Amino acid sequence: MSTAVIFVVLGTGIVHAVWNAIAKSLHDKFASFALLNLGVALVCWVAWPFVGLPAAKAIPYIASAVVCHVGYELLLMGAYRRSDFSQSYPIARGIAPLLVSMGGLVFASEHLGLRGFVGVVGIVVGIISLTARRGGMANLHGVYWALACGAAIAAYSVVDGLGVRAAHNTLRYAVTLFVLQSSVWLIGVAVRRPRGWWPGARTATIGMLGGVLSVLGYGAVLWAQLRAPLGIVSALRETGVLWAALIGVLVFREGRLRRILLPAALVALGIALLSLG
């Protein structure tokens, strides 16, 4: 695995945390996610004619993935409305690989090795530590939404994994998926808020930039997956959990660094061990 690939994947962790922070930072979360999807649509609609369509066998998976991805964004929006960024992001990102691993254990008899078991313990301890922060019922409701968001991440991870194999082309699958996902979201925006939701120029630019970053980050992950083992790419990418904890403390002023960074580090380490185990 080359040094260039390592730095690119580490960069995708930063990019993922940043675009999520942009989604969290805008006051109107509905407008925030609408702008994110507009940014995604602008990039993917332009790229689609040059990339082309995936194999026909992938279409049912893409249709299912659109439902999973839209559901994920709705749940993520709900989590960001109800809890701190440094809490909801690590919980959602941590519970997803845990659920996928548990699903493999139950339904596919995929037994965990020592590293995988230690990874599960790290994720569970980290999530419990993040959940135990003060905030009353409002905080607890945010945790529920973050956990549900993690379940949606696990669902689309499985569907996308099967879909990419059926598509025989990762880029065609991804671009087609995001064209449809962003279009469905924007149709929903047009129906629910036909007018009056568009913010000022600065806010709109920041929101759409978040969408562009999400596409570029995903594209960089695909590039890396062709050049390095999937487990290592996944493990390095989830360093975004640590960046999210730092952003939560330094940008959103959500608490003391030590109380947030250590649980987030446990979650990130647990994900890495699961990915490598």
C-alpha cells in the first residue's frame, strides 16, 4: 500500500467529517440537506453521461440503495437536530460496522477473531461513554436517532456491496445511485417546500460545497479501494470519527476535549480492528 493511497484515505476521513459538520452547522437542517443534495446532483448529473449506466442486474440494488440512502439522510438530519455533532457522528459511524459484523455472525456464520472481538468491545464502550454524557431526555432522543442512522448505514453498506458486484463497475454504480438519490431528495423538497426555503447566497454556497465534498470524498475512497485492501481502506477512513470529535469541541463548543476524544478514539479503534479482523 503506497504512501499516496494512505494519505488520500486519511484525507477522505477529514472530508467526510467536514461535510457532515457543514450539514450540522446550518440552522435549518431541512435546507441544509437540500443544499447538500443539490451539490451532489450538480456533480453527478454532469458526470453521468460520461460514466454511463451499470449492468442491468444492478438496477434492483440501486433502487433499494436509494431508499436506504434517503432514509439514512433523514435519520442523520434528525440526529443532528437533537444531539451534539461530537456525539451523533461517532455513534452512527460506530454502530454500523458493529451491526454488519453481528449480522455476518448470525446469518452467515462469520466468526470474529481476537481483533474483531476487541474491536466490538471498543465500539461498545466508546458508544456507551458517548451516550452517558449529560443532556437529559433530549440528549437520549438524539442517541436513538444516531443509532437508527447507524442501522441505515449498515443497510446501505450491505446493499451497495452486493450492488457493486452486480454492476461490474463501481463508478457507474455510484454515479447512477447518487443521481437518483439526490433527485428523489430534491423532488421531496419541491413538494414539501415549493418556495421560501432557499437561504442567502453564502449559506447556499456552503451547503452545496458540502455536497460536492461528499461526492469527491466518496470518489477518493473508490479510487483507493482499487489500489489497497478494503479492510485497510475502511479502517483508515474511519479516522473521520476523531476529526468529528475535534470539530465538535473546537468549532461547536460541545464540551471538553478529553471527555469526547477518548470515547471517539475507542470507537475509531474498534472500527479499525473490525475492518482488519
